[in-house]
Amino acid sequence: MQAAYRSTPPCVLVFSGSDPSGGAGMQADIPAITALGAHPLSVPTALTVQDNVSVFAVHALDPDLVRYQAQVLINRFDIAAVKLGIAGSRENAEVIADLIRHLRARNPHLPVVLDPVLANGKGDQLSRDDAARVIEPLYEMATVITPNLNEARRLCGDVDPARQAALLMERGCAHVLLKGGHGPQEQDVINRWYGQSLRSGFDEEAIESARWRWTRLPDEFHGSGCTLAAALSACLARGLPMREAIDLAQQYTQQALSTSYAIADGQRIPNRVPAFEPVIDAAVAAGA
């Protein structure tokens, strides 16, 4: 059989925690990035003890080991995007921020997707330290941050979405994708993208650039936020503009959720494996 090698895919450098249940964290990032035509370079930041319902323990890796893993990859491979999940500790977040600064010295436009994971769907914490404080060094690194409603409320307070987005932009995030997946079950999921802000009176308010409405599925899912952020990082690595990248990442995630499967009672596992490359290839070609 004659080989039919594909062209070299763009590489996404991933910092996230390991989930032994295979549903979230790095185990979600790798197949989602691969399905969208990029190659994941994975740097674990923490080892977790969890299943598809509960988190029992989180053990942050040593920051020197996190740096060593990433530096070896950075020295060898071209990095087209970075995806950030849990850092595990404040020290790890500071190391990651420093690594991104050095990458940005080579490529000032390097896209960085920050998924501000503060807890699992049940509310169990995913950091050794205060998770909201852990991510503080990463705000100014973020090309786009992807909080759900609960995360946005914890990070910014119980204010309207435009104000939450503006507060995140003030901290350094260039774009905000505010996800509605953890809203009331009787409502559709509404995801809002904010790409710029303006001053209104004494406060900054973000301008909603686009919104998407998705039918809310009846179940809960393990790693849905990881899936969307990872897919978005792959789309940006492939060179899609922000709006098209957000749109395609949502399409992929909705498909993964709607074809999910159960491995036990509790949260379902998104089906991230089906090949989605023809769709993104067509999108890239249309945008060229």
C-alpha cells in the first residue's frame, strides 16, 4: 500500500490537568485538537483523582517540571497556538505566563485560548490554591478567554454579561467568549462573543460582537468546556479569523455533545473522535 502522508499540521501547545476518567482536561484536549486538524503538544500541569462526577484530589506538578516539559517542545517545534486549562498552582501559572512571553517575542500574534476552569460541573475545586487567584498571571496572555456563566460570576461578580466581559478585558484578555451552557435548563444555550469595549459613564462595557443560540441538550457532559476551548485553539492555529474560529469550534462541540455516550451514571462523555477535517478545510479555503 502506497503511503499518503498528509501535510504538516500546525502544533498547539497545551497546558492542562490529566483526567484519568478520559472525559475532561488533557484527555479532552488531545482528541478535540486532533479532530480539527492540528497536532497537540501536551504538557500536564496537574494529576487529578476524579471520575465523571466528582474530583477527589488534585496534585499540581512541580513548576520546574512544567517548564522543562514545555521548553523541550518549544525548542523543537513551531507553536501555532496555545491552549490553557488548569494550571494547578499559582507557581505553575507564572511559569506558563513566562513561557508565553518568550513565545510572543518570536510571534507577537500567537493565539492563546484561556479556559478558566475553576471547578468541575459538580463544584469540586480543581486547584491546590484559590483557582480564581491562580489564573491571574494568565489574563494578559489570553487572546480569548472562555468562561461559563458560573466562572464569569465568580471572576467578575453578579453583573451583566457586558460588564463581566469588560472586566476581563481590563485584566488583559483581548476577546471574551461568554458561554451559557450552565444556565437554567429550560433555556437555550446562548454564547456571546465580545471583541471590544467602550466607556459608558464611569465604567467600561464590552460590545457584543456576535451571539450564537444552541438547543440545550437534556443531560450533563464531562469536559464540554475543555472541548470547546481546545477546538477553538485548533481553529486559530489553522489560521481562521476569530469569528469563524468561534463558530466552527461551537459546531464541533455541539456535534460532540449531541453524539455523546455514557460510561457510567453521571456526566456523559462528548464524542470527540469523528473526523471533522473536511469542514475546517473548506472553511480555511473559503477564508483564504
